[in-house]
Amino acid sequence: MTSSQSSATALNIFGIIALLEGISFILLVFVAMPLKYFADLPIYVRIVGSAHGALFVAYVIMLFYCHSEYKWSLKRSALLFLASLIPFAPFYVERKLKREAESLKTRA
């Protein structure tokens, strides 16, 4: 595996984590929270919230890794971090990372 292929792999992993983190955030805000407050079912917030928390930590770890690996600017990394706090923004991040990984693979 060449270095650009392994770099593309890191971006792919980050993209997958971004996608899963975005899904978990949407489920938490639009499914689990309403179930907690309107149907008195707080267990779903505990389950989905735990999964979302773990995925958020994985997102931040991969963000730090990619920031270091690709020498991303502080501005780019800060924007990617802020994207993790906005519903639906991680889906944009995933698409952007996927395109970047594909361009790295074609350079190899």
C-alpha cells in the first residue's frame, strides 16, 4: 500500500465516522429526545446518546489525526469541528472527505 493509499484510507475512515456521527446526532435530536419528552421514554436518549457520544469522540480523534497527517490549517480543522455540532453538517463533511480520498487515490 502506497502512502497516498494509506492517506486515502484515513480520510475514508474519517468520512465513515462523520456519516455515523451525523446519523446518531439526527436520531438523538429528532427521535430520542421527542420520545423522552413526549412519550416518557428516556431510555432511548441513554442508548442513542451513548452511541452518539462515542462517535463524537471518534470524530474528534480522527479530526486531530487528519489535522496532523495532512497538515490541515487550523481554520479547516476548526470548521470541521464546528460541523460536528450542527445537525446535517457531518453529511457534507463525509462527501467532502470522500472526494478528497478519491483524488488522493488517483494521484497514486
